[in-house]
Amino acid sequence: MTKSRMNPKVDGFLSKAKKWKDEYEKLRNIVLDCELTEEYKWMHPCYTFQNKNIVLIHGFKEYCALLFHKGALLKDANGILIQQTENVQAARQIRFTNVQEIVEMETILKAYIYEAIEVEKAGLEVNFKKNSEYIIPEELQNKFDEIHALKTAFEALTPGRQRAYIYYFSEPKQSKTRESRIEKYMQHILSGKGLND
């Protein structure tokens, strides 16, 4: 593996890693074998091909993962790609809990990485769902009918912010909980703010 392709920021990331250090290093070696450029983005090792993000290494409490930025476009012949949450449209993960799993899957992982590079070379894009495909919960619709300014303010938000609200408001099973969430964030929406602003 050529040292020149190794990014010192990633060395720093690895030296500070308390958990998954061996796993990260093994994943790094595998990815670098695939001739990708090592960068450091979003506080994680990220690997690019002609400045396009291909794969990212990241860790969570229960697992570490290789995240394919356009994983939704991969064939996933082995059925190992995971959609982190239903909100994630393009990215997919392959998760690991120990180095042994990574070692055993090296050939498969490389095949997936090469496929992801081919997806980029072909210029394929993930078709994102349009906001109109997201169902506005009844409680929110009632508020819109009641307070016209709220509907106007909501429609003025960016698609991402609208989506975040729709998910957040739709989540609870009980109507009462959905209503209280909407009440709580009405002022936010009227002020043109997103859920996390």
C-alpha cells in the first residue's frame, strides 16, 4: 500500500480511536487497495474517486461500518447492505462487530467498492423521493386548515426541513402525541426554522 495515498488526518483519527481501531485500520487497508483517494470529511475517513465520495468509514456504539454514499444503486449480490434508517435514501452500510468479519469479507468488500466506483464512472444518480411523496400527518393538515399562516410558512421551508418535520410529526403512534409535537414546533415553523435550528 502506498504511503502517499494515506491522509495524515486519518492517521490522527485512528490514533484517537478508542473503539474499533483495529477494524478501522483493516477497512482502511482494504479501501486503499482499491486505488481510492483518502480524505477526511465529516470527521471520518472518506474515500473518493475523481472527487466523488465513494465510501466512508465510521463507528457507532454497537458496530463500525463501511458506508457507501450511493449504496442504493449497488446490486448488493450478497444481501449485506443496510439502510441505516428509512430516512436515508442513497447511502447504505455494511456493518461489522470485529476484525475477523472484515478479514473474511475482504474479497466481497472490494467487489462492492469497485462496483461503487463503476456507479460513479457511469454517472448514475439516486432518484430521491420528492417531498410530495411524503404523507403529511392528519394532525398537521388540520393545523394547516386552521392556521393558514402555518401552511404558508411550512411550504416556504427547504424540502429537507419539511421532510424532517413530517417524519418527526408522523413518528408517534398516538394522535395526541403527534398533536403535542406539532404544537411545540409551530412557532419554529412560523419563524422559518428547521427542526434542529
